[in-house]
Amino acid sequence: MGKAYEYDVVIIGAGPGGYVAGIRAGQLGLKACVIEKDNPGGVCVSWGCIPTKNLIHHAGIFHSRLELEKMGITVDSKKFNYGYVQDQSRAAVQPLIKGVGYLLKKNKVDYIRGTAGIVSKNSVILEDKTEITGKNIVIATGSRPSQIKGFEFDEKQVLSSSGILSLKELPDSLIILGAGAIGCEFAYIMNTFGVEVQLIELEKHILPFEDARSAAVLERSFKDNGIDVITGARADFLEKTSGKVVVTLTEKDGNSKKIEAEKVLCVFGRTPNTDKIGLENIGLKTERGYIPVGDYYQTQVEGVYAIGDVVKTPLLAHVASKEGEIVGEYIAGRRPQPRINLDEIPSAIYCEPQLASFGLREDQAKEQNIPYKKAIYPYRGVGKSVAIGKTEGMVKTLYDPETHEILGAHIVGHDATELIHEILLAKTAGLLPEKIAEMIHAHPTMSEVVMEQMRAVDGQPIHM
């Protein structure tokens, strides 16, 4: 007779991966617990996805005052209170924290507040020495902002992505080091609220892991709105003085340049939280901090799994959640589709204009000698974009030149993060572009840009 454990599965971390794994396990009849040192929902809910999107929403409202002024309505922005905006971003978090807690309880998943360390492949221990045992353990401890020597966070002058969310007052000026998704979103937020922003990126264009042409549309918009974008520049040194931060750059021409601002936001990526959790106690080794896993996120240690930011998959909340579903089902004895198809993961950046994508990029196709064709259709070609004054943007799809199979899609423009899913659904369902082109889309809607773009695959768009 096997040893009796308290739980079928013990999950360490209640972020988008951990809490979903717990819920799915509970739904399938497993006795599960989730251990979390902070609030249910993890970084995504408390210090990431949710509060930043609330700030972006308020930035859009603030920006709309310019349209009101065109109608003759004067708005006194001198009385603008960023403290209220920051308070709202924190308030938006609370219902979701409670919601996750409710869902865990509804599915009979025990929520344990504390920091867990792995003792063996079937047990973890909390700070108060309470030991919790389980037949299976899922590591879902997430990640934290990466720090680079010489650019350490003090959360006063040198900010992390969490630190900038805690600001009650806006700085007059801000340097952002790193123009990935987080850097670009904060550049948009801060610039819209009137902060003087300098956005620095080491690679040759902002959002280096996105389609270059799409990123160029966003970069042009940033520059038109007064953001100083410097690409191909390496940050070498950071000096703090009273009231300002000075950063020394080496630009792409090799010349050195000093820039300064009241504060600097460093977004150099994220580091997986795999240190100090007891992996050594079960002989589990990492690769550059990430835990190697199999098709169903099994580690090298039987009964121990890893999901989310601690494994080498895109560090996205929706990826972690899907991995949580797969792990919950696998432990329950089901055989879900193994892993996640990396070509079917949507990426979303929530500036204005927004940018969204999935699958193959042109530079990847050229590097890998993958034959492809592309179709591009501009936003200005559909009536809704003109009607609401959102003509900046385009839809771009790469497809197989013989079969017309969709290989990837890239959208930049208003509501891009919503529109991408129609093309992604077609991709996952094995539909060809002509099927989208044939489908009647309501007029006037932004989704017509997808329909017209799919018509462009055959070179027959109606309105261009």
C-alpha cells in the first residue's frame, strides 16, 4: 500500500500558472493546494498585467482631453492628480485577487499563505516549519525583474517595473532602458501623462522580437508624440546625483553620449525564481535559471513539474495559464495536447497604437530559408478606422506560397490585441485566408481590416 499524502498535488505559486493548475486539478477531482507568499493571482494581477492596463486606460482618457479641446471644451490639466490614477490602478487589482481566491475555494483547492521550500519530491516546508506533503509537486514560482550590475534598483531613482507602479507622483523626466513590451508600455503611459521620456534600446529597433515593419509604426508614433527613441545604443554606466540620474550610452556609431533624467526605469527582462526554493534538495538542476521539462512539463524528478516563467517558454501570463491546464489534466490521468505550439501563442503590446502578433516573422523566414509570401492591408482602407480617427496601422500576414497556409500574422493599430485572434483562430483551425475573406464581416467594424487583408492574399482587396 502506497504512502498517504495530504494532497494529490502541491502547487508552489499562485500566479496565472499556479492558480489555474490548482483549479484544473480540483475540477478533475484531485485534492490540491496552492501555496503563495503574496496574493492570489501573483505578479500578473498585483504588479503586472492588470495595474499596467489600468494605467494605460487612464492614459487614454487623459489623452482624449485634446479631442475635447478641439470641440471647444477647455480642460484644466494643471489640476491633474496622478495620485488618483495610481490609486485606481491599485484598486483594480483587489476584485481580481478576491476573484482568484473565490475560484480556488469554489473548486475545493486549499490556499496556503506562505513561502515554501522543497524538502523532497513529495514535501515542502513553510517558514513556520509546517510540512506539507503531496503525491505531486508543481513549481510555479514565476519570475522577477532582472538586475544588471551597476543598474541595481533602489526604487527611488532607479526603478523596476514594480517600483514604477508604486509612484504616487510623476517624475518630470524618465529614461527607460529596454524597449521591449514593458518598456514601450511605460513609455506610452508616462509620455501621455506629460513626462519627458527617453527610450533606449540595444537592438536596432524597438520591440526587437516583433515584426520590424510593425515596430516601425509604433516607433514613428512615439517620436511624433515627443518620445526620444534611441536604438542601437548600449547603456554602459549609471550615476546618481541629487535630483537626477545620468546614463552613459555607447551609440551605434561608437560614440559615447550622456543622457539624464529625474529617474530611470530598467527593464532588462526577467529572472526565473528558481533560486532559494530547494531544488538542490531533490537534485533538480537548472539551465541558466530555467527548469528543463518534458512534453507535459515533467522535470527530471518523477512527480515534480514546472510551469510558467520558471521554464524556457515565452514569459506570458496566458502561456503560464495554458501550461497550468496541461499539468492539471496530466496529473489527473488525462492526456492533453502536449506542450504548446509556439507558433500559436499571441503576443500583445498595449500602447496606442497597439501591436499584436503570432507565428513567423519575416526575418525568421529569411534566416531559416522558409518560403513565404506576405499580404499587407492598411487600417485607412476600412470605414470604421476613418470614422473614429484611428487610421494609423496595418495588418500583415505571412503565408505559404503554394498552400496558402497561414504562417504568421502581425497587426499594429487600434484594437490590434483583439483583432489578432480572428487570424489565430483560422490558423489553429487549419482555415485558409480565403475562408476569412469569404466570411461576411459587419460594417463598419475594425475587423473588416482583417477581411480585406485576407482578400489581399489573392491580390483582390475591394477597398484599396
